[in-house]
Amino acid sequence: MPGHRQVGEQAAQVEQTDSWWERLPVGLVIADGAGRLVQWDMAAQELLGYTAEEVIGHDWTEFVLPGERAAARALLEAVASGRSLTGSFPVRHKDGSTVDLEVWACPAAGYTGGRWGVLSLVADARWARQVHRASALVDGLFARSPVGLAVFDTDLRFQQVNPALEAINGVPGADHIGKRLTQVLPGLNFEQIEAAMRRVLATGDPVVNFRCIGRTPAEPDHDRVWSCSYFRLEDTAGRPLGISASVIDVPPHQREDLDTAADRQRLELLNEAMLRIGTTLDMARTGQELTDLAVPRLADIATVDVLTSVTDAAEPLASLAGGGALLRLGKAPLYGSPAADILAPVGHILHFPTEAPYTRALIDRRPFLLPRIDAGTVARAARHTPTPERLWRLGVHSVMMVPLVARGLTLGVAIFLRGSDSPAAFDPTDLAIAGDLAAHAAVCIDNARLYNREHDTALTLQRSMLPCLSRPPDGIEIAHCYLPASEIDEVGGDWYDVTILDRGKAALVIGDVMGHGIPAAAVMGQMRTTVRALARLGLPPDQLLHHLDATIQELDDPLLATCVYAVCDANTGTCRLTRAGHPPPAVITPDGAAHLLDLPPGSPLGIGGIPYTTTEIALGPGSILVFYTDGLIEARGCDLDERLTELTHVLEGEHRTLAELRDTLLTRVAPTPAQDDIAILIARIGSQVPSP
């Protein structure tokens, strides 16, 4: 902050909340009673460029610009006498630039001479001002918002409510804190509400426009309806901290009629649909979830069919002028019902001409209601298929056809039937409910379609960029594989390559781009191309990674990446390796012993400014090097050190072929199903092979 800095006295009590510390890098600096620096942490080094060795023992005011040193000295004297103060000072960076620091200083005991030492927290003043403004903005928004707002912890207990929610609930804010919803508002559909919040905590996916119904102390004699949305609060590592909830009162003219128990049950059905439909990015499962929810609460039989182009991950057909081919995604009941057994099973392809009711519902994009099936209806439908007559004779008397439309695209159709178990015919209210269920399911199916399309594109791109390695280097035997993550996860940026340099000499590399999908695959391809070009220049491994690091930083959309690069020479039995934040490679010696190589870990590529180190090792003839990505060893709920120990145990012993060793790693070490991409590159250096 340029110009004179006023030193103001205030208590140096800083709340250590995740939002403050994670958004504002804060350095810790300690000086003795005379102002000489005795502690200087890494964050302070990042802020000002000086290492601890360069500043320890110096008077800390030396680093303040000359015109501000008197104010800095005054702050030091005041704190050393036992007071807590804050101030802002322009400080000289090691590179000669000026950094405006905001300083929170308080007395620190344990120093001689009868004076307190000084413990200071320092931060870039520009960032500090932004955090102050953002904090004030959030506090003001929370307090003055007309929307009801609340924060819950991971046990679903109220942590904070705003005045608008106090008014909605008719309960003082203090009476919410630390309590569950059922303790504060027992008259609501709290079981459904808490189920929605638990789903948000578990998946991270928000729930929007969830309908809360019931009575509160604010209006104890009438049922009311609120639109609620729930979002997961997370720390920087993605771990859940709690739930943020917003509550909007639905005005009477927009509320569903709650005069009867049946009306209330319908509203609860729509809430349940938000929790039970679309739990995965699997289209078939989503279709089955819709039918399972609809039967028997809305219909006796339900089916969900989508255009075959949807399941091919392509854009659905814009026109159905020539008829439609649909894949049955869901059906309920699956078996045990004579009428349902007539219908095609899940997975069957159905073909309909243009004039068939199925096709018309798709073309018109409008729901179709036939309250009562009669002989005339059956006769008209018999031109296309005998199924309607067979269903009618088994008691099916009412039908609804609802198109599945999402983002302007027609994806398929949901069919709902009532038979002898439900004498009442479908009515317009049932059709509206079916439309809401189908609309929610359609969005979930389209999400799965878009995900599968990107997943397939990324996988194709990644596989096209992996090397064929048709000719191994002289004197070096190679085995390799790439295993994509399971279908529920995204394709990552794992890769490997082998570049032949000279006779008996090759560069081996394995890496992992920290991201998923097409962007990670694209960066992976650029990394592989760059490494191949640099490897042929004969650069030492540490220099090659230095240039690769600079290349990644220059990309339009840079991503961090880890890597191990090695140059192996079968003629001399040596290998020179460098690691950039990647899991350590393993070596199997000719006698069958296995261990992880002790290499400097290095920093991930893309950070910049941190040097890499080359390590040279000697390899006896027949030694095996094993490179892998973290997908092989990382598994949810498992300790990484234990997994590495398991890996070395599996590697021990003789291995006739590297292909068998590779397959052993996949079957005995890799998590099942694969939670992340796995790449493995194995090299046997020299010609020694175990005898039969």
C-alpha cells in the first residue's frame, strides 16, 4: 500500500476459518525482542523471495522501504512491550519489486532481555483487502437476503440461519443452532429433506427445487410449500464440510393443491424422483429407476425407450419422418405380470412406423393421454402391432405416453399403463406428474449421453496417441499396457512412451496429466510429442524435464502433470532417471529381489521454478524396471505405503516374460474396478532371462 501507513491498535485475533486461510496465503515470521528475525517459513519465502538463511539474524525493518521504517519500528516497539497491533508496509522483494504486506503482530513469549518477541502473520495486502471485501459481502448477503438461508454440518445440524429463514420457520435463530431439522420443525417432511441432504453430501451433486411441505410455528394451522436447494460445502481437497441450503416460499397460486392426502403423496413422489432417478451416469439404470419409481405408485406397468442414436452417444435424430428405432432402457415390473410379460424386455430394439402412436408422441413432443382403451382404439392400433389388443384383453384400460425431451432434443418416450389393479383411469393430474417425472429423467439420460460421448472421444484420442512400440530397443525387452478407468469414471491423462536413441540405448517415460476428459488427453499428446523431440537431442533427464515443465506452462490451458523420465543403456548396464512428482519406479534385481528406487521426488510439471535432479543407477543383466501411474496403487480407503509394500511383494521373484508380470500387476495389485486410469511400462535391461 503506497504512501504512509497508519498503524492502528486492535486485537490480533484472527479467525482461522477454511475460507480465510485457503484463499489468502499467510506467512509466519518471528523476531526476538530486538527485532532480529529468528523464524521465517516457506510462505514468507514465497511472498518475498528470501530464503530463511538469507534473513535469519537480520533486523526485519531492513526489508521495509526506507520511508516506512519509522512506522515499522514503532509497531515493533509497541508489540515488544506487550501490545497486539496491525499495520501495512511496502516491503522490498528479493527481485527488487515492492510488495505491500499486511501484518498482524502479537507478543511472543520465550525471549531473553525482559522483552517480548514478536510473532507476525504476513500476507499480500491486495489479497487481504479482497478477502476482507468478500467476507463483508458474504456476511451482508447472508444477513439481508430475502431468501431463507441456512448452513448445516455433516451431521445435518443447523450451524447458521439468516433472519429470512427465522421468519419463514417462526423460530428464533438461536433455537436452530446445533439441532437437526426434526428437532426444530417436526411438522415438515423432514425424512425426505434429510435424505436429499445426505445424497448431496455423498455425491457432491446439488439438489435444486426440492419441495418442502408441512407446517411451521410461523403458520401452524396451514400446510405450506417451499422450494429448497441444497449444495455441498467443500474444502480445497474436495472433502465435504456441510450443506448450504436456500429456502423460497412458494406463493399460493403456484402451489400444488394439498387438500387431500393423495395430492400430498403426489408431491412427495416428485421429491422422491429427484433422489432416486439419475443416481449414476448410466442411461439404462436411469431408465429403470424411472419405471421402478412409477410402479405401483403412479401406474401398474411402465416402460422407458430411447432412440438408438442416443445410446450410440451421437446427437439424437432431429427428424423421425421415416419411423423410429428405440432401445428399451427400463421396464417395471420386470417379470411376474401377465400384461407386462407381453412387452419387450429391457435391451430389446423396437421399430415403429411414422404413423404409430409411439412415433407421433416423439415427433409432436407432446404427452398423449388415452383415459380409456376400447375396441375402436384397439382396432386402430392393430394396423401396427397386435400388442395393444393383447394388453386390453388382460385388463389394461388406460395409457399415457410422455416424450423424453431435454435441452431441446427428443430422446425417447416413457409409457405408463393401468390395468385391473387400478380401476381409476389416468387423468390430467396424472399426466402432469408423469410429465415432471419424464422431464427429470430426460435430463439425467442426456447428461449420461453427453458424458459417454466425451468419455468415448477422450478414450479414442488417448489410445490413438499411445505408442505401438512394434520394435523394442536392442538389448531391452519391453511390456506395456493402458487400462482406462471404469465406465463410471472419466478418462484421465495417463501415458507412456519408449524412444530408441542409439543401439542398446532408449529413453523410457511415463506420466500422468492431472485432469480428465479431452483436455487431459490433449495435454498428454503434447507432452509425448515434446518428450520425443527433446529425447533425441540427448539432453540429461533433469534438463529435459526442465524444458518440458516450461512447455506445459506455455500451453493455452495448462494442467499439472507428473512424470518419470529414464535413459537406459543396455551396453553399460546403467540408467539415469529423474522424477517429477510421480510415484517411484521399482526395480527387480537378477536374483528376484524387488525394491522402490529412492529418487528425489521433484515437483509436478507445470509449477515452474523448481530444479530437477538426475540419479544414476547400475543394473545387472536381466534387471527389470517397472514404471506405473498412481491408478495402480491408489485405492479408496487404503494406505498408500501399504499399497507400495504390496506392490514390491508382488514384484519379487523370477518372471519369465514381462507380459506375465504385467498381467500379474493388473490382477493382483490394481483396484477392481479401476478407479483411475492405469498405465504400466516394464523394461528388462540386458539379455539375462530366467531358465525354464
